Amino acid sequence: MSDPDARSDDNAARASRPVWPVAVVVFVLTVGLGLMLTAGGRERPPVQAAPAAASATPVSAAEEGERVEIPTLGLSVVQPQGWVTVTAEENAQNIRSVQMDDPEFQELAARYANSPVFAIAKYKEPYADLNPSFKINVRPLGGFAKFSPEDILTAAIPAMGRVANDMKVLEGPRATQISGRKAAYARLSYTLKAKDVAVPTISEIWIVPKESIFFMIGAGTRADEKNGTRAEMRRILDGIRLE
């Protein structure tokens, strides 16, 4: 016979966790989903200019790239030399073209997904493999303000499980810091599929609250790291500045 006190504790724990509306669940995919455009068999959309709100300045030789600044968000991040911007169209195309294990969720994702405020990939498309990518998006904290970064990330992770049935949490969610601010981190594994291609993928996700908003940061690489490493992603992460 089950322990009624234990059941009561479980129910209380569930009630204390944040609940993500559909539009916010889809928000997870804008940064958490690996980038695999060409393998999906779609034509590459026209290249768009970077948003006017963002500006780029040269950085020191040690950083090897240019610093992209978005003053309205108090955000700046270094785009490594040779990496390319992922356009809004390309990000939306990626959500449409990958083969999710939950078709209903994929339809919702295609309908409600918004564009990251910063998104880069290691290789210029078309690229016939999973393209290592790093993305940042932002949302109002709203009803999540009372929750810790770890709680918010814990509530976000099931969205990735709807992309691939084999999704596993390899690490976290755990507390960390980004640019001196409290944050949460998790590392996930899953198989990203598009048409006849299936690639074992690692997604790393961070949640960083800042006043009335929170940033969600995502990095996607092949599990075997043969065309891009998680160390490269960590260098980009370490270059983030939040004022």
C-alpha cells in the first residue's frame, strides 16, 4: 500500500513547479533544438540582415571574432570568427523540417515559435549535417518570477521530450552562473531526425533571469563532436556580458 504522506508530498511538489503555456513551451525549441536545415531537404531561404537593434564591434585578438551588442537587453556576446548568423527564416524552417516524434507538437511549434535575439552557426548553409549552433532568446518572467532558474528549466525540459522519444537528461538542471548572475544548466541527448538522416545530438540549455525578463541560451552539437565541440560553445558562453 502506498504511503498517503508521500503522495501528498509529491502532489505538493508538482503544484509548486511552474507550468508552461503552449507558446512558452514552444519558446524552448527556438534555442534548444539542434540545427539541421539542409538534411531536411528544404531550399535555403534568402539571407536576411541582422536586426537593427544589434550592433557589432571588433574584439581583442584573444576573443577572435566580433562582439554583438543588443543595448535594449543589456546583452552582448562574441560571434566567433567564421561563424554565420542564422536568420529568422532559417530558424523557423529548422522547426518545420526536422522530424519530431510528436507531430501535433511540431505543428504548434511551427505556428507559435518566435525568432531568437541572437543565433549563429559554425558553417554556412547549405550544410549536409547537423550544424553546430548557439542561440539566445528572451521572454518576460511574468508568473515565473517567484521560481528559481532550476525550477524554470526543469519545467522547460519536457518540451524537448516531445521532439524525440529517446531524449535523456544527462546532467542537471543544476545551479550555475553566467556573467555573474544566477542561472541554471542542463545537458540533454536525443536523436535529431530530418528525412532519412538521424544524428545523435547534444543540446545544452541555460536559463538566466535578469530583472523582469529571462534569457534562454541553447547550444547544439553532434554527440560525437566531430564537426564542432562543446568546448567551443563554452567559450561563446563565457563571452556573454549581461549589464
